[in-house]
Amino acid sequence: MPITTPFGFESTAAEVLDGVDLAGRRAVVTGGASGIGVETARALAGAGAEVTLAVRDTEAGDRVAADIVATTGNKHVHVGPLDLADQDSVRAFAAAWEGPLHILVNNAGLMASPLARTSQGWEMQFATNHLGHFALAAGLLPALRAAGGARVVAVSSGAHLRSPVVFDDIHFERREYDPWLAYGQSKTADVLFAVEADRRWAGDGIRVNALHPGGIRTNLQRHVDIDEVVRTVTAAGGGAPIRWKTPQQGAATSALLAASPLTAGVGGRYYEDCHEAEPNRPGTRTGVAAYALDPEAAARLWDVSLATLHITL
């Protein structure tokens, strides 16, 4: 049976973690200086966790950290430089980490950006949303193991319904680039990562889940026309209007998977609106695609990612 909770669409991250004691727990939130990353970090800090905001813009991170300290009273909020599209930056962040890590929220991302490539030639959305987070989790694996019951959260999207991982041409070297297909592929990769990482790491006490946070107006949409988003998403949902969430509501499912006792001991799943998602029905924009939970695709993506990054686990 799919996992359900007392929370839902309108719940906030703070409500989800109300009464949860995270004292002594350490968390990293990528992209913690904007959007739902801020509210995920705030909720974790409010519950007593030591939180590190892993961000490209450390000045913005410092401002957010100060705000979180002021609003929660938790002084253990830090900032670390991290550019997920730069593998040297990812390695440096992981190498600098000391001690156990109880919670890793892979939250940062690009949405429907114009075609761009990393220095290695990787398509930027896939490189940032999947490969960067994959390398980060791999680099922090000793710290996650040392925590004795760590959780990893992959922030995916309902846009994963737009595309599976196209293994024959992941980086759009032969097919025409489409920003939404590239975004959808990268978000499917996030779910497949959760499936395979949980299978491999559950024996070490590390549970990994993925989620769709909902529709939230944030800086994530900086590359897109919001009116176009509304038209496209509405059409994909059979004409049903978009229900927007606040950033606090959008962070709720991340907080649930990161720290709630209601999701302890389970992994390899995909959630939306604080519940495990049902299979997607054609003509709707909710639920999870079968290809995103396919264990064979998850294992294949894992091997491709290791080979691409030249790392071993």
C-alpha cells in the first residue's frame, strides 16, 4: 500500500516537522539560498538540526543563513560554496565535510534553460540536476554511512512525466535540443537515482526517496515565460488549472522525507503532496511514471553516471 500521512497539499514544512526533535542531526540543503530550499532549511533548523546551505552564491547564502538564525533561534546554520555543474566544486565540498551527515537534500536545479554545456560537453540541466547531485552524494557517502540512519532526498518534479532518460542521446548531441524534454529527463534521473541508491545503500542505513514539490513561483523559473508554463502545464493536465503553492508549502514534502518519523525506514519511492504518489494516469500531470521507477533503468543510469564521472563506489 502506498504511504499516506496526515499532511497534504496545503501543509507547510514547519507543520510537517512540528514536534520533531533534530538536535544533534546535521543536514545539507543544496540550493538553500532561494525558493523551497530556504524553507526546507528553515524547517530543519527550526527542529534543531545543524544546517549547511550548499550554494553557488555564498553572499546570498549568508543573508539567508542570518535570516534563518533570526527566525528560528538556531545559530547552527552555515554556508558552503557548491556549484553542481563544476565537478571540482563538488569534490571540494565533499572533501571539506567532516563528521557524520544525517540529512542530504538534493534541492538545487535548473529548469528549462537554453542549451548550455559544461566544459566536459554535458548538457547543463542533466549535469546540474542529476550528475552534480550524484557526485555529491557519492562524495558524502562515508559521512552518510557514519550517521547511522541517514536520509537522502532527491527533489524531482512532475515534469519527469515529459521524458524518460534517453540513454541513446542523453546530452542532446544528435537530437534537437528541447529545454522541457531536457528538464524532464533530468527529473526522471532524480527519481531513478533514488531507486538505485536506496537499493544499494539501505543496508548501510541510508534511505533515499524522491519527490515532486508542486508548482511554486520561484527563481527556478528564471529561464521560462511563466505564462507559457501555465499554458503548457494546463494542457498537459487536460485543462485543469494549476494550483500554486507557497514556498513553505512547496518545502513540505522535502521536510517530510528528510526528517519525519512517518517516512522512516522506507526508500526508493516518489512522493507528492506529502503522500507516496500513485501511478500516473494518461492525460493527467500527477503521479509517477512507470519508467521513473524501473529498476533496470535505475541500474543502467547508475552505471552510466559512474562511467561519465569516472568514479567508483
